[in-house]
Amino acid sequence: MGIDVPGGGIVHPNFTGEMNTHVEITEGLVDRLIALGKPFDYFAYPNRDHGLHEGNGTEVHVRMLIIRYLIEHLPPGSR
């Protein structure tokens, strides 16, 4: 799961308990973004899967992370 913002930048929440997305894949993505000089934000959620059901407050935290990122990185107004 990653959100690419038109103005540049990516936010990538990583759920380390996800069985279909291994840490090596995320590390490869991070290495590639660094090599390309692409700005990104990365946040790891330990022992959680993409369902966001593990851990108190996880679902709210992920949604707030994404909302905050969009507010900070999307230009105001419509296109």
C-alpha cells in the first residue's frame, strides 16, 4: 500500500505482519526510491496485517497518517 501524490512524494505504511508483502519487497522499494531521489515517508506497523485489526488504535492511526500526508502534500483547490 502506497499513495503517490501528484506534487511528488509517497507515503508507505508497512504492515510487518502481512504474509503477502515480505520485508525484502519493502526494502527494495525504499532502496529504489532513494536511488531515484524521490521523497517519501515510511511508517512500519509491527505485527499487523493489511486488515488493520491488530493493536488498539491502529486503524485510526493509519487513516490519520494518510489524511495528514494528503493535507500536507496536495495543493489546495481543484484541478
